[in-house]
Amino acid sequence: MQINNIEKLFYDLKQQGFFNSASLSIKIKNTPQINIEYISEEVVNPLFPIMSISKTLTASILWRYYIKGYLKWSDPIIKFWPEFGRKGKDKTTIKQILSHTAGIPYHNTLNEKDYADWGRISEWIEDLEPEYKPGERIQYHSLTYGWVIGEIINRISGKSFEEVFDEEVAKPLNLRDTMFVIPDKKIKNILPLQAGENFEDLLLIEQISDIQKYKIILPAASALSTSKDICKFFSSLSLNNNSEEWLPKKFISSLCLSHAEGIDIFGKYHRIGLGIMLPTGINNKYGAPRNNKTIGHGGMGIATAWKDIDNEISVAFLTTTIQPEKLKDEIHSQFFKNIRSCIS
């Protein structure tokens, strides 16, 4: 591995003003190879907001429940949450919410002050009328994804979302620095988000800061972590791990399957697995070559993490500077292509 070249790639992005603070972790066959961090703020043991990478962490609880026989992907959500079936949602399945085809992508009719009230959120979702027939099209469910999955988890377990995440994911994988709600003693460790030169929605940054400050759980977006922890999570999705399996090898192979594929209303093409985003085209955001089995997820304008199943490469790249999503994906695509060439 050309470690010096990878370090140069990292600091070249810093030089170009792509990020203020960032962290890169790489593991090959479950062995740490690279841990690079540049923190512009005076923060000890920094924690990065990982935004929508949270979605895969949340989905992994359902992966565990599937393995334990608690659910099937074809199960209608009303099997666990009967009230969800109102207004034409009675046939919506667990697979459809995981693959962003459930037909309830928007959250603009929910007042932001209600984000802290899980009961109010559940009632609001129950009264939502689908924008389109469930399963008919792909439309990214930026927040409803997490609320629906979180309530399914609550109904099955009888426990809070954060309790279950700790039991099923954080403790088994020893993710010591990954959490959806920040303890008071660690608030000082959170790295603040900043707007890149081409990112104009400054109100969004304030909203994210408030979510952290008031300890609001958004299973689709509020997790905080480190690149080491996120890399460890993706590294656990291994076909060659001889230790006690967190997920069986047969299940890990199934994560590479596409369960929804097509163009959304914005003209963007997607291939989506069960809480996982698959590569699309030759310029995909993971820098994956054609026909390569890579799975992963991005986080709004700041982060990307992935696992190359074929070559047992796990990568997590977290930053604090929000860029327009298209720009982030383009830069990450080239960055990861270059990293892959340094590893091969």
C-alpha cells in the first residue's frame, strides 16, 4: 500500500479548501491500514456528525432482527405497527422503506418543534397519505426513513431506539464513539459543521446544531461518530471473518443485491439495497470499478463510507464542511479511485 500517496491525496483536498476538519480510516481484511486526521478546531477526541450514514447503522438493527427471525423483508409494516396502515399505507413493506420506495418521502408538514416528540412523530406518520403508490418509484426518504424504521424497532423490541442500537450494533462491534444522542460530558467533543464556498443553506447548519444541542434522535441523520468506528462497522461486513459472526456470510452476500433501481424525480439514478446504496455507473461516489461488489452510504455533503466486498477494503471519510451533494460525490469519486489505485 502506498501510504504516503494516500496521505498526499488527503492533504491535497485540504489545500484545495474542500474541508476544514476531516478524518480518513482504511482497513484491509479487517486490519487497520490508514488513520489520518486533520482537526482545525481545538477539540479533544473529536466526534463528527455523519448525517445519512446514520441510515445504514439504523438499517443494521433490522438486519439483525431478520437474522433472528423477527421479521421478513416482505412483511407489511402494519404487522408490527397496525396504525401505520391508514390512508393507503396498509400494504407498504419493510423492504420498501429500506429501499426508499415507501411513497412517504417528505417531512415538510411536520413542525420542527415536534422532532423531539416521538409519539407526535408516529401519529403524524400514521396520518400521512402516500405521494405515490408504495413500490412504484424511488424517492429518497431523508427523515421519514429513520422514523418509520425506528418505530418498527420499538414495536418489536419494546425498548427505546438508543437502547436497541447499543445492544444490537454498538456493543457487539465495540463502537465506543458512535451514538445517536450525545451525553452531556461529550457535547464539547462535537465538531461544528461549516458551509463550503458553494453551500448556501446556513439555516440548515443551525438546525443540525439544535438537534445535537437538544438531544433529538433522528435515526436517519443524527448519529455522531469517528472514521475509525464507521470503518470498523463496514469492515464487520466481511466474508472472511473467522471470529464470531455479527452477521452470517450468506446475509452479507445478499447486501450486494439491488432491491430498487431507477431514476428519481430529480433525474438521479439509484441502485438501492436494504439500507445500503450500491454503485451507479463508472463515476460512482465510491470510485468502484465496473461489476465490483461495493456497498456503502453517503452523508449530506460531508461524508462517505463504503466496503469493497470483493477485496475486503473498508473506507470511511468524514469531514465537517458541507458541500453541494453533486460536488461532494464528484470529489469523493475521484478521491476513492485514487485510493484504490494506491492499494492495488
